[in-house]
Amino acid sequence: MATEPFLNLWEQEVFALLLAEGKITNEVVANIGSWKHSGFSVDPSVRLEAGDRDGIQRLIQYFLRCP
């Protein structure tokens, strides 16, 4: 499965959320967009079934932990 379309959508949505919340500026988005590796990735082996609230909670906790 090609992950590029999902990666692009994910990146756009994350930037839109951060911009809307005032956490970053358009200049930051442009800067990150110029990087060879933006830090975004998609793991196609991770799947969640619709309504899997426990799975969604685990995924959110993974997102929020410090790198």
C-alpha cells in the first residue's frame, strides 16, 4: 500500500490544527516543508477498527508522549 497520500494528508491536518491553535506560524510550516525529512511518517501496519476506543486511546497516548 502506498503511504505517501496518507502521509501528505496527515502532515496537512497536523499543520492545520497547530496553526488554528496558534502553536506555530506559516513560516514554521514553510520551514519544515523545506526539510528533506520532515519527521512525519505513516506506519501502514498500525490499524484501528471503527469504534475501537481503547485502540484510539493507546494511539493518542503514543502521540502525546515525549520523544
